[in-house]
Amino acid sequence: MKKIKLAIAGCVGRMGQQLIKSAHKNKTFKIVSLTENRKINRKIIGIKPELNSINAFKSADIIIDFTVPKCTIEILKIAEKQKKRIVIGTTGFSKTEENLIKKFSKKISILKAGNMSLGVNLLMYLTEIASKSLGKNFLSKIFEVHHKYKKDYPSGTALMLAKGIAFGQNKDLYNIIGKKFLNKKSFPYGKKINFNSIRKGNIVGEHEVKFSSGKEIITLNHESFDRALYSEGALTAAKWLFNRKPGLYSMRDLLNFR
């Protein structure tokens, strides 16, 4: 079987490094390019990282991007010119950037997910079902914990779960996002979805959705213990995307959740 040629953007980041380890062991892929948004004066697995450019991505079949929103948009512009497929694991996009990604997906194949874990995507699906079933009599809030180096909050996964709540209630996510707390011991429910983000230690990821009627509380949660969970999920996404037509896909499409 011919190997899928892979470019990894954000190669010196925590997820970039984990992706290199996972892809290097995976017989389906061959890493042909590593990129960063700054010069790196050393080789990684025998490849010298380059700046994001047409030349850097020309030999790749698929780009996997775990960077920052500004960098992702830059990479998408290059990918569009070269008709490259791209898996996006970057989080923290603005509404304007989300709309830009939708425009790019009309010309190239994009799989975008705030979290590449099977378990988390199942949690999002269950969150949708709970939100739809419980209705307006229940308020909801989302709690998440990540390592101290994670800059954006709420996490992309927390926003995914909020999207699940919004979908279940047939509402627009951006109309029901409430207050965003950081490192609080406790936080309240509200008419909109409130978030509390904890940043400490080397925690890979914990997410919890709570629904409350004032008389009872329903809790859905997920804990991650190994970062390889995400890199392996991203590689599964890349393999799935390889033969897909232009469009904007998610892990939900890959997992065939209805």
C-alpha cells in the first residue's frame, strides 16, 4: 500500500511532537515535511523544519495542523493554492475565522475538530442528546482542566461541548455563550452556558458538562491520560480524509454519528 505523505505544522509544539512520534510508528504514513512559524536550526527525525510556505507543503498529500488560529489561516491559504487536504486540531478561532474556514472548505477537503478523541466526540454526541431531552427546564455549565501551558480558554473541546448543547436546543452557539471564568474554585449556572477553565500541572485534559433543574443534576464527563490519544485520532482523521471531496468535515462524520 502506498503511504500517505504527511506534513506536520507546528512540529515543535506539544501536539506536534506527539504527532511525529505517532506518525513515525504508523505504517500508513510517511512524514515528508515539518513546519513552524519560526526558524528551527536542528533536524527532527532527519528532517529540517521549514517556515510555512508553498515549497514546504508541495510534496505532502495531507497537512495536519496543531498551531494557533493566525497560523492556521496562513496555512489554509497555501493549502487552497495547492489543493491540499488538511486536518485542523487548532483551537481558539473567532467567529470570523470560523467563517473563513468554511469558505476554504468549498475548494479543499478539511476535517476540523476541537478534539480528536473518540471518547470526547462520543461525549459531545451524548451532550446533544441530553440537551435535547432535558429542554428548557435545565441550565447547563462546562468545566475543563488542562496543563499550565495551554493559553486559550475555554478549550476547543469545551466549546465543542457547548456546541452540542446549542445543537440540542436548536440554538446558535454564539448566542448562548455565557461567562468565561479562569481558575475559579466554583462557578454558577446561568441563563447562558458558563465556563470555568483550570490551568495547572501537566494535566492532559478533563471535561465535564452539568445540567441542573435546581432539583437534580446530571453530569457527563471525560478524562484523558495520554496525549497519544489525540495524535492517533488526528492520524485516523487524516487517513479518512485522504479520499474525501472538498468540504468541511468533523470527527462526527468520521465516526458516523447521526
